[in-house]
Amino acid sequence: MTRRDAYRRLLAGINADLGAYAALADLLEKQFHALLAHDARTLQALGARIEALVADLDLRRAERVELVAALGAGDAPRPVERVLEPLPAATREAALQAWRTLETRLQACRRKNTRNCELLMGQHAHLVQLKGGEADTYAPA
């Protein structure tokens, strides 16, 4: 693969992930509302969609790691930004903006996932208490 091909694949992966993280944020929001409604059927369907989307994201992340290494990022901090440095100014700025947006969307999805997890764990603890069990049997470490 040429350097040009590696850059094309890297930028295409970032752009694909931008859409995927927007979709994931939407699914996580729907999951939150399904949790509030105790809608098991919707939760199951959303879980399958989230799992498939996360698998795709993980494949692109793994490819991105390989591409960045092939483009010579080495052990540098912020390796994606480092490999974008040699690009022409307009391309570099667009790529950096896309990368920053991707990082922002990733963090937003992490926060939504944590919120959903905490809600689910709280609901589980409440149900266990109602049934007379111990609420902290499966408490997080």
C-alpha cells in the first residue's frame, strides 16, 4: 500500500466513524429512554444494533492504529495528529477538524453509555432490594 493509499484509508475511516458515532449517540439515547420505560423488547433490539455498530467501529479503530503506525507516528503522543502534519494545509486542517469532532463524539458516547449503565445498575439494585436480596451482590469494582 502506498502512503497516499494509507492516508486515503485513514481519512475515509475517520469520516465513516463520524457518521457511526452520530448513529451510536442516537441509539444510546433511545436505549436510555427504553431503560426509563422498562421496555425489554426495545432494549434487546437496541442492544443488537449497538453491538453491531460498536464492532464496526472497533474494526475501523484497529485499522486506524495500523495505518497510523505505517505512516510513521511511532510512539508519539497524539499519533493521528502527528501523521496529519505533512498533509497540505487545507487537507490537514479539514482532517484535524474531522479528528477533533470524532474525539468529541466518542467522549459524548462514552458519557451516554456510562449514564445508561448507571441507570441500569440502579434499576437492578432496586429490583433486588424489592425482592429482599442484597443490592450490592454485583456492585462494580
